[in-house]
Amino acid sequence: MARQSLRRPSSPRSRLSLKAPDHLAQVCLELPDYSEARYSAIDFFQTRSSRDPAAHAARIAEQFIARNRTLMMRLDARMEGDYDGRDLWLVVSSGRSVGAIPLFSATTARLDFGLVIQPRFPWPGIGPMLAEMGWRIAPAPLRLPLLHRSERRVPVWVLSFMVLTRLKALLDSLDRRFEMIHESRGAPRGTVNWPRYATKSLPSANFLSVPCVFPDLRDDRLLKGAIRIAVEKQLRALETQKDQGAFVHRLIEFADELMRRVHGVTPYFPNSSMLATWLHRPMRSEQFTDGLQAIEWTVEERGLAGLSDLAGIPWTMRMDQFFEAWVETVFCTIARRTGGRMKVGRKHETTHAVNWEPPYLGSQKSLIPDVWLEWDSLTLIVDAKYKRHWEEMQAQPWSRLEEQLREQHRSDMLQVLAYANLASTPKVIACLTYPCSPESWHSLKKRGRLIHRASLSAGSRSVQLWLTAVPMAAEVDAICTPIADELRIALGRL
């Protein structure tokens, strides 16, 4: 059924003013990435007690969608209205990003709502993968107002990593600065406080205790003391997460490394006025500002995933970039096992320029495969696609798939085959790689269906198309073995 506008015909008696519903609850929209969720606008805005619930909800929903459209774009999400003749629906569609953002209320103009997009592959599997990738891709805070409530659906280590990364950048950017030191010394330095020397030191026979005031180049001890407080709090939070896996122990090691850098500094708990003073320093860098924000989050216990009821931190992570980094990690291991020479698109090592004549009329300027493995006689070109295509194609025959999904898959195939034309070796394998769950991967492996193949003739060259899946789990050795074995066969080594 085509989606209709939330506006519906109303009689003069049903033309209600736009006012906030009574006892508005704290509501959070939640759905996985690359999915769609439907919420009853009447229930969401609690308008069933109104004289005309649908009309009242429609007015609020129209304003709610318009007010939050720009915010939702930060998570690659969108919201539409749908009236099916019986109820009014808020239809929320997510894309390639996960994260959490606040949403404005249409009636109060306050951030009373929130949107949370979860990874469709659970967090317990993503954590070890992040550690295996060396934290190359990780959740990042957004420069948005804080969520009205703590984001309890996100593990502690997600927010701890964001905070610890900022604290490290702050420590790296700190410069030594001149401070006025008040100190008693054995010899005069700077300005001597002679009255105090005459009344305190001389009467007690402390002739070599000269009270002095002088400038000295030192570290910012108060700021480092605040960093120490923040790191200690993050360590205590991470200690509660040790049962999540070895990757949490790596985060604890990261925090311990930061602690060693501030170990000799006295802990300092900054108040709001001190934080404001630091924030208004001249010549402050982005790392300095972000680090102060991380200290503020921590000392006020914001967003520690259930350790507090205070405001939560808006954040995001691009799952397509996450999957590309994961595929890069997997094929890096395959390259070591098979002796292949590897280049990656992330480092712009696979960029091939597209030369247009005249240049100003061109559209796409370059082709950039995600992963490029090369041997003397064979080139493997890998394009990672964080989409649901593999799941859908395994669930039902090609002829029964939706036309939009089939068109997207055709586009993926044409793209990777265009990459294949860039290779110069006699044999070329163009590989489309999709994500899947560990359970699906083990089932496919057991049935011998991990790789789907097709062959194409291109003159004297042999071009193969592979469709395969990589599980979203940190089992790198197990994942690499079947692909490496197939490559050895293609290389004539088995």
C-alpha cells in the first residue's frame, strides 16, 4: 500500500490546536540498521484521550517529522507518515549508520525524545571485531545536545573507548606552560617575600628557607589531575565488563597506559567553573576542546550505559566502513597465507583515475576497489557490501526477490566487474563480499556453499565472479581458511 500523508479530512469540530499531550513519557525510537520500524502515532504521542485522537496525532506527527529531519540525517535515517485508513503510523527507516541522537518534541521544542539505531549483528560480536581490527573504525561522539536519558542499550566499553581516545588526544596535545610558583628555596629566585622571611624564617633560624615567587615552565597539573580522575572512573567502569571478552582487557590496558602518564599527578576533581575557565583558553585546539568534554562527561557520569540516570552521549558509527575494515582485516590474513601482494582502498592504494574529455563534463572521477590482492598469474578484487542481499538471497530464490533488491544486486555486480577490467593478470577474480551471522556462515560452510561462482570469457583472459559472505564475528583464522584454500586451487597450488 502506498504511504499517504498524515493529514486526513477533519470536520470543524475535530480541528484541534497543537498542544502537548498530557503526561508525555520519555520515548525512544529504536530499530536495527538497514531496517524499518512502524510506531502508532496515536500511542507514541498519547492522544487516545483526545476528542479526535487521529487528527491530534496527525498534527503533532507532521511537526515532529519536519522538526527532526535534519537531526535524523546524522544517523542516515528518515521518517515518514503513513495513514492506512485505521491508524496513523510513524515509519522510521534506518541505513548504514548506528548510534544514538536526541529528537525534538513538536510541542515543547525540548529534546524529550531519542532515536537509537542498533547494529543488526549484536554488540557482543562487534566488540571483539573492533579489537581485532586494531580499533581502526570505532564509535564517535556527535556534536549534538545530550540525550535526555542515559543510553542504557549500549555497552559500557563503547562509550569508554570514545572517552579514552579523547583523553589520549588531550594528553598528546598538552603543552608545558609558565606558572607562578610560590616556594621556599635555599637561594633567592624571582621575587623574594622579605617580610615573610624576616618574620618567619629568621626567628626560627631557617636562614636557607627563602620564600620566593617566580615563573616556571611546568605541566598543567590541575588539568592532568582532572584527566587522572576521568581515567580512574573509566577504569572502574571497564572492570565491570571483563566478562565481555578479551577486547575489554585491551581497553583496560589502554586506560592503564594513560594512567601511567598521569600517575605522579595529584587527582583533581574539576568543578563547572574550572571547566569553563579551561574551555575559554586562547589558542585552544579541537583535541583540547574534545578532551575537556570527555572529562565533563566522565566526572558527571553521563552516558555510562546504565551506571547513571544522567544525560547520555550522542554518537554514531558507520557500519559500511566498519564492514569494509573487517573485510580488509580478513583478507590481510589471507594475503599472508597465500603470498599475495595486498593494496587497500582505505589508503588510496587502489585508486584508478577515470579520465574524461573534456574533464569538466565527467561524473565519477575514479574507481576505488576496497581490497586488491595480486599474484603473478592472478588478481583478486574484493568489494565489501554491508547490505542484506546475502541474507535475502539465501532465504528465497532469485525470481521471488523484490525488484528493488535485484536491481541493487545487479548494480553491485556491474561495479565489481568494472573493477575486474583494471587488472592485468591472465586470471581475475571479482569478489562481492556480504556480511552474515556466525550461525549462517557455519551452516553455509557445512553445506559447501560459502562461495558462489560464475565465469565470464574476456578474450584470452579468464574472469570469475565470486559471491561470498564474511561472518560478523572475530574468528579470523576460521574465516580465512576456506577462502585461502579456494585461492590456492585457482593458483594451481593444490
